[in-house]
Amino acid sequence: MLLGVNIDHIATLRNARGGKEPDVYKAALFASKCGVHNLTMHLREDRRHIKEDDVRKVCSIPELKVTLEMAATDEMREFALSVMPYKCCIVPERKNELTTEKGFDVAGENIPMMADNVMPEYQAQYIAEFIKPLFKAGIKVGLFLDPDKKQIEAAKTTGVKSLELNTTAYSNAYGTNMEEEEFLKLKIAAEHAQDLGFEVNAGHGLTYNNVHRMHEIKGLHELNVGHTIIARAIFTGLEPAIIEMKRLIL
């Protein structure tokens, strides 16, 4: 499996005091030298961590693959087209959530109205139209989904080629009597998505303690891991934190 590293929380630490430290661009350069497959950055509507200039600078690093996590809004799409990341991962976004809570309800019957710039969940037809300009520009597009067959089948109709399966439920259940049930949902969903031809990635809430079980899911392409790496880096430095995670997933 490949490792994608989310560096949002470098920016969280910087924004806690303002100013420029720690420098997101320098962190991206450093992480890229550690051989990560790509760097992930989520430009949220409220700009709580990553800012536009962070994305512009990191996307300018030669040969570095950048995944831009973004809501399915016109503003985010226009920004993505201006910076041309390697990939866009479309995620549902809610103003009051601490972090992304769940995947898209791609199979939903109705398109909810937007209110106060809060990111709603969309049905497959909307997503199919929304991503066309991104595809046309040569940007890869993926969707963040819960491990649910109905959602995966709906995603197939949108034209996206890759999915990131939400590992939150498994991560939260790890070490409890719900672990096996949540892991089985994830495994079945990954296998079903692969059968439908998707490149299957996974992430959210994975840690150094629970990531080993991803080896039990055959064919996973990439794991997207962020918070646990940045948390460990405070004590060990970024390079050892990334190297240890790479060792666990190889």
C-alpha cells in the first residue's frame, strides 16, 4: 500500500498563534523527501487550517502529487482549476464538525438546498456534472464514501475512478466488541468497489495502533493518514513519524 500524508494540522498549529510557524510549505517539502506517495490538504469553507496560499505553494513543488480535499461548491472547483492539483477528493463538509464525519450520501434521492454556505450531501447526478470540468482539465477525481454497497454503486454512475473509504467507524471501534463488525463492513465494501473497477483508498482516524488491519483488505491502493502522524511528529520529528507509518503499511 502507498501512503498519503495529510498535513492540515501543521496549519492548525500555525494558526493557533498566527504568523508563519510551523511553515506548511517546508513541511510539504520535508514530507515529500520521505517518499510519501502524495500530500493531502483540505481547504475548508471556514479556512480553519489550510489557506489558499498554502495550496498554491505546495502545488508548485515539482513532481509532488497533491490531493486537494474539497467540498462540491463552485468556489472550490474554480480554485482547484486555478492550482491544478494531481487529484481532488470530494468530501461532504459541515460547518460545525471538528473533522469530516461521514462520506457522501451519493445515493440520496434529493439534492438538499444549501444554507449559510454549509456543504450539503449530493446525489450522483449532481456530482457527475460537478466533476466534468475537473476531468476535462486532467485532474483525477475521487469521492469520500462510507463503506456501504449502495453508496459505492451510486458512485459508479458519477464517472469517478477512485474512492476513499471512510475508516472512522472501524477506527473508533478498534479494541472494542464492535471492531470485527466495523472491519468486516470496510473489507466487504472495498472488495465490492474493486469488483466495480474502482481504485480503492482508505483513511480517516487510522493510527499507528490500528492501521495494521488494513493489510487484511486485499488490493487497497493507498492509505491517507494525517493527524496521528503530525501528533507523533511533535515528539519524534516528522521524518521518523512518516517512516514508521510507511513501515507499518508496506
